[in-house]
Amino acid sequence: MEVPHGEDQPFTITPDPGHVIEDVEVDGQSVYDELVFDNEEATYTFENVTENHTIHASFLNLGKGPTLESGLHLVSVPLVPVDDTPESVFESVLDTGQELSVYEWAPGSSYREPTTIDAGHGYWLYLWTDVTLEVTGPVPAGEYEVALEHAGWHLVSTPRWPVSWQSAEFTDGVQTKSLAEAVTAEWIEPYAFSYSSVEEDYVAIELPNAAGAIDPWTGYWLKTREPSLTMILPLDQPHTEAQGAQAVYLSRDAVPARLRPPTPPNLGDLSRDVLTAVSYPSPVTGEQATFRVSGLPVDEVRVTVLDLGGRQVWQAESIGNQLSWNLTDSVGRTVANGVYLYQAEAKVGDRWVTAHVDRLLIVR
């Protein structure tokens, strides 16, 4: 565009929904610190234009998350979901053909399936195959508040972008304290924990000296000693301030047992929750029963049939998610009418997953 000689020319940079400005360069040099922000929109003004200039903006897609390998992960979401139901937020998981296995920490001492997914909180997510997480929604700005309603363990995180631990504040509605002050006042315990999906174990972060960042897409355990606290995260500070800093990480065993977080959800229980096995027809009135499994992207299926005394009657494997039984035992004899037990297993990737034991009735 052309600008009259000696005049000023403002430019307004507006990110798409779910995006933020990563940087703005003028003549190849960053001018990020000179931008004037209004929420996610920013303005840069060329003053006293007397020569040619170039301006270039780059953006971060906050809704495009990491690619996670199969296994257990402690995750969060960096945006305020447009539709906060778990099925919508983790639609990219369902698109792979697997059932959704997501859990939140209930006040007290148990996990439960969440009804909503909220920015600023952490969730356990079990993946049976690799998935790239994606979410849509507005970008939080200003000070973001995370409610810590009860004394005890909480799964927390930050939306938007990395926020340094040292910039987090805590309030009880009357006083507001820095991270170090909150630890000293015994509002919060002196350790937070992330989870390593590679090591399948927790990593402790020593909070009073933490120089690193609370990262979006990552959940953390934090323990409070006082109820009705709120964690305040400043989201308008340049995210580059938190990048490159390293937290003080410790082995979980270096932390006193009373300060270690709850164990992750039991994978055996998760398997039984998501893998469904049915037999049909029911009851069996002909000469064949068919078993079908669902809920996971299955490569192979194995079914074991037992009598009511727990003795194996028949077992077989098949490629795919179903197989048929001709109602004979392991040596080829036709089985009698009656009630039998069966248990299906499914091979998902390199892991065998077991379903609940169920009953099969044969009535010829």
C-alpha cells in the first residue's frame, strides 16, 4: 500500500479464532514488544513514513495440540471449548475409532468420568492409538482463575500459552499471595507433579524454586491445605517469558510419601470400561454363536468359553473384531445346553485388552 510521505500508518493484526499472534516483524526485525494489544487483536503503527517497509505477522494455532502416543496421559486444553462435552472436546480421539477414556479427580479420593472439560484443569486421557489433539474455542485473556474449592489434591493447568510458575498467585478472597508466599503460609504444599507417559511415573516439581512453566495441554497435580482458594494465572504477559526456563524436577521418591499424588487410573479397569463383548443370538438356539467386540480399534479377537465351574471349554482367535463358535469343545464334542461363561480379549496395537466376563445361554 502507499502512504503519504511523513505520515503515520497503523496496521491492525487480527488472529483467526483459536489463534494468537506469535510475532510481528518489521523489515525482518521483531516488534512484538511495540504492539498495542486489545484482547487478541494488536496494532502496530509506522510513524513518520519516509521509505519503504515490510510487515509480517505469524500466528500460533492454540487449538492444534501435540501428537500423543498410545498410553496414559495427563492433559488439559488451552482454549475455552465451544462445546465443553468430553465427546466434543476430544472428537479427534473418537475419530480414530476408539472409545473415549477420560477421567477427572473427584473431591476426596476417586476418579470419575467428567461431564464437562474446562480450561485450567487437568484430565487423565488413555489412548489406544496415536492421536493429535485438537480443540476449538475462544482464547482466554487477562487473569484466568482456577477454582481450588476443597483442601486436598487438584488437577490443574493453564490455558492459552506457557505461564511461569513464579507468576501464579493464590487468593482466599481476602488476601492474595505469590507462589512462594502461598507455600510459606501453608496454603499449598511445596510440590507439584507432572506425569511422564514414557516413564509411566510422576515427576516432582519443587515449587518455591520452580523456574519453569505451567504448559498448556499438560495437567499437573497440586495439593492445597486450605479450602476455597483460587489460583490466578496472568495470561496477557508475553508467553516468551516462560519459554526456555527449566523447572526444578525431582524424583517422586525424593518427596515425602504424604505429599505424593494419587496413583493414576488403573489401566485394567479402563480396559474393561471401554471394551464391550456381546454374543448373538441370545439365547443361542441353533448350532452357532458369534462373538463381537466393540469400543476399540481391534486388530484381533480372542474368546474363551468356560463352564460354570471355571473350566475352559473352548478358545479361539480371529483377525478382526468378531469370531464364531460352532458349539463344540476343545476336542470337537458338541456341548450340552445350559449356561456358559465367556470372556473376550482384543488386541489393540501391541496390547491385549480384556473385557468383562459375561454369560451365554444355549437352548436348542
